[in-house]
Amino acid sequence: MALLSCLKVNIEADRTATEYLVEQGAPNNKSLLSFFAINALELSAPASPVLLEHNAPAIPSGWLQLSGHPKSIAPAANGSVRKRISGPSDAEVVAYRQLSVDSNACKVVPKFLGVHRLDGEYFIELQDLLHGFHDPHVMDIKIGFRTFSENEVSNTTLREDLYKKMIAIDPAAPTAEEHQQKAITKLRYMLFRENMSSSHEKGFRIEALKMRGSSPVTDMKTVKTSQEIQGTISNFVNGRKSVVKDMTKRLKQMRTLIEKSEFFQRHQVVGSSIFIVYDDHKVGVWLIDFAKALPLPEGVKVDHRKRWTLGNCEEGLLFGVDELIRTLEDVHRGLQQSSHDSKKYGRR
């Protein structure tokens, strides 16, 4: 899969005419890897707003956008990717600026390459985490107990539209009182959605995956039980114990770096994902998506493992990493046992 390379448009000429670098502190080293997300599968336009509008057929054949709003992420020159943002002071930009200068955090996230303006729109530029991989397998795992900020659910207004959404998914989900009111709060709805997945129990959920030779699978939020999760990951690694071992080793390294990081000590990190990619030669694991990485209120501390209650700012980031590591260790043991049983059966 030749991803995010050699756009069939004159990007450099487009830069000269319409782009200026906003972020002066962007690193010069562009040994680029990749940035992924989950829900939309194909991006239908490249980076330039003009080309976006005209839907020019300039996307590399292997390009995928596994998440986020369609057309919000596009390949750029030199193997980087650009993500549309609200402006140079966008929350995700602020987060990446701080992550990039944190000696621990910068080792677990995509490299931040600056902010650009093209034809009045702003884009954050990040490393392409797929660069250097050949026809890889990819997986996006949403991390934490919740994917919503506390501000999003602070409004206690009863909403009929969310009640209708809930009963469309599960008519038995509302309480008797909620059925009578025919309305629920946004907090109630968001917790209902999180409880449908493994997020509430394990602090992570598999959002989507793409395996070599197969179409991407994105409707995975209901993969919930330990058995279902382990089975999904076992299929994803295709029986490769070495891949599971490398994934586990990298996650343990990331956990240590996050625990030492000043950025993570000072922020609640909501809605981020663990992005995993591997091919026949190597494995890569990163933490991505920081649009909801918010500074903690004065006097509030988090350990990223406690259960969330409204006001405590905990999100379960490290709880989810702990559980994911345990799950991978279980998968590895299962593959070892399967291999042992196969050899034993083969000798008979």
C-alpha cells in the first residue's frame, strides 16, 4: 500500500502561491510516519481547498482516512498529512505545540510539523505514520472511559432527539421515567453509548481496522467482551506472535513515557486513540488525536486511571493502556497455546 506519497498535483507550486507558514517552531526533520483516525474510509480530495472543491482525482491509490469528518484530513507533500482546523489557536494545535516540546510525550505522538494557511483555511501538519510501511495492517483503538468532554455534558436540559436516538438503538434502554418524559440529557445518552462498547469496562474499544487484502471494517464499537476483543486482535495479527510481542513492548514503553510526561500530568486527554500499524518487517504504535486534550483546572490532579465522575476530570487513559497491555498478553498466551497444540497434534 503506497500511502500518502507523490500526489499527482503540483503541491509545491500551490504552496508558493497560497500558503504561508504560521508556526515558526515546527521541526525541520521530516522523516515522516502517519496520522490515522476512524469512521470515514476514503478521502475524496487532496490538501488544496481548490482541489477539495473540485474533487480532483489526485489522491494516492492507497490513501485512507479511517476516522474523523470526511475531507478533514488530506495527504500533503513529503509524506505528511494535513488536518483542517479552526485556526492557529485551535485546541489541537495548542496541544501538539506542548507535546512536541515535552521530552517524554513527543516520543509517543506524531511529529508536529506546524500550522499552515491555504486560501483562508487553516491546517495542522503532522507526520505520516504509514510512511515506510508496505501494504500494512492498521487498527484504531479509542482509549479511555469516555470520548466526551465534561463541558459537552454539563447541560442538564432534557432532549427528545437523544431519547429517540436511544430507543432506535435499544428500545429497552430508557428507564420508566425516561419513557414517560420521552427525553433524556446528553450525559445520559453519551454514557449509554459508551456502555454499548468496551470503553466503560476496559477503558478502550476497537474502533476500526484494515487488514491486507480486505476492506476496512469500521463498525466495531460493539466488540465488547474479552473473548470478542481477543478474537478480533488475534485475527488482526494473523497468528503472528512476534507482532503481538512488539506491540506489547511498545505500549509498555509508551505507558512509562506518559507517566513521566508533564503534559499528561497537566491535562485531561479525552477521545484520543492508539494507532497500530504493522507489515512484514516492523510494528508501529502511537497515540493520536488531541482535539479534546484540555488543561486541568487549578488544583485538580489526575492519574488517568480512576473512574470518571463529573468534575474529577479523570478519563481513564492509562487504565485503558493497562487493560490493552493485559489483553495483548492474553492474546500472546493464546497464540502460544494454539501453536503448541498444533505441533502436538501434528506429531500424532
